[in-house]
Amino acid sequence: MPGRKNKHGFTIVELLAVIGAIAILLGVLLVGLQSASRMSQNVRSMSRLKQIHVAWTTYANAYEDRLLPGYLDEEVQDLWRVRYRGADGERLQNSDCTTYPLRLLPYLDFSLDPMYGYSSRLQVLENNFANAESADHQAVLSELADTPAFGYNAYYVGGWWEARSRPDIDANYAHLIFGDTAAEIGNPPNTRTIKGRLVATTMNKIPDPSSLMAFCSAVFRDPGAYVRDDDGNPSGAAWVTAPRLCTEQIWRSYLGDGRIGIDGGAVFNPMRLAGEGLEVLVPEAVPFRRNGLTVPLINCDGSTQQGTIEDLLKMNRWTPAAMESGRNSTSFQHDCDVPGTDP
């Protein structure tokens, strides 16, 4: 009809198609932004690990190649007559210096970012750390001692030192856990027993510094299965434990067939597509995937990696003795440190 205008609108199907396309594009954009965010966080983690490694090697250079002890119990500090001080020169309590962070901070110019930059409380920590008059100053010192982003391979690098008694002379002494513990290396029938090579206490006792892990992202976990590290941004841990100590399994990965091992059995793991998980068997500080599906770590030579759970199951990543073993390092184990066997 002359003068009549044709009206054309969108159908419901067309509107739904447009909305669907927008939703897909937004999803792709969101995944890209999340990936970029994780990449940025991992880059920052690597930078912080590098700073920690520089401080760690500076300590070794200052102490004639001796590595920073991983753990010093309070009595060992007294036996060695070591006294640690904060940024303002105040004497620190022995209880706050058992772990490595407050002992390493002077070699970081007392900058908290390398070890605590992961925390949303960094500004609060910095303020209360710098202000000895703050009511929260002592509480923050204890928090710093316990919760760095990166755990130290303390049992096998630097060493775990505890006071023990010497009944024959009625005195105590500093004992290095696993310091003289036996380990079997080689492949049958050509096996031999070695002693004194489980723990690296000096740089020259590390056969391959590019393979031995010094620090990695860590968190303290209770027993249980952790398929994804998506429980927010938990606090860190001052040490990190190998998958096995002596003969005891501390943690393990999920099995590759989509099941998780529990007490020797297996149950179906419906979330395997989320990535290889970790099962903690003993309450301990374990590797932690803070930014994605890999564990930021640094080796003793200063090389950084995005490690996998499978890689960290290899004991030659943890102890020098396993590097010499020649057998499957995931099955490497050694004698336990038995109290009362020292002279």
C-alpha cells in the first residue's frame, strides 16, 4: 500500500543468539584476564624468589660457605650464643627465630615484600614491624616467623637443629637431624650405605645445585585431599616438607587414572580435570600452588621454575643423597633419626 512503512524488529531467537554470542565473548575475555593475572602473579613470585636467593647466598658468603640453618630450636640458639635483632636493633625472642624468616631479613635490608608480598596485610605487617612501640609489634614478629610465602627445604638444606643431651658429660649439644643418618644408594646388587650426605650444610656439599630445591611456595595443611588450591589466599609456611621423611609418606599426588589413593585404597576423583592434586597424609607444611597449577620454586643455583606436583615427588629434588642413589628417586628413603644414638 502506498505510504505504508515496513516495520522490522528482532525476533526472540535473534536476541537469544546475540546474547549467547556476547556471553561467549565475555567468558573468553574472563579466562584471558584470569590467565594474565596468574601469569603476572607468577612473574612477581619468581622475582621475589630471586631476591630471597640473593639474600640466602649472601648469608652463606658471610659465614664461610655455611648455609642458613633451616630450623634452630631455642636451646640451640643459646648453645651457639647467637642473638638476632630486628630493624631497629631490638633483641628478638628466641621463639621467633627458630624458623628462617627473621634470621634472613637483615640480608633483605628488612624488606618484607619478598616473603610477604602475597598477603593483603602487607601494609599492616610493615607498619607494625617498623614500629616497636606498636601494641601489635610482637604479634607481627611471630606472624612473620611462621607465614612467609616460600617454605625453606629445611630438613635437607641448611638442616634442622635441635638440642640433645649428653649424659656422659651432663650437658646438651646441638644435633643436626639426619646429619649422620644412614642411606642406601645404588641399584641392587651394587648397593652401598652412606652417612652424612642427606643434609647439605655448605654449598660444596650440593652435588647438583641446579636440581636441589631451596625454596618453594608452601602452606601448612591438615590431612586430606586438595584437588585444587582454590581456598582463597591462605598464609604461607616457613619450611616445606619432602613427600617422604625417612620411610614415612608425608604427602602424595593423585593417581593418574582419575582416582585418589587413601590408606592404600582408591576412590573416584570427579574433579581430576581441574589438574593433578595433592593428598596430605601427615599434618605438615607442603608445596602450594598459589597461582594456578604449578608451584613457584628456586633451586640452590638460583634457577627458578614453575614446578609440578609430579616433579616434586622426586626425592632428588630434596636431598643430595637421592642424587647419588641411581634408583628411582620417587621411591628413595632412608633410616630415621633415632633419639639417643649420639655419643
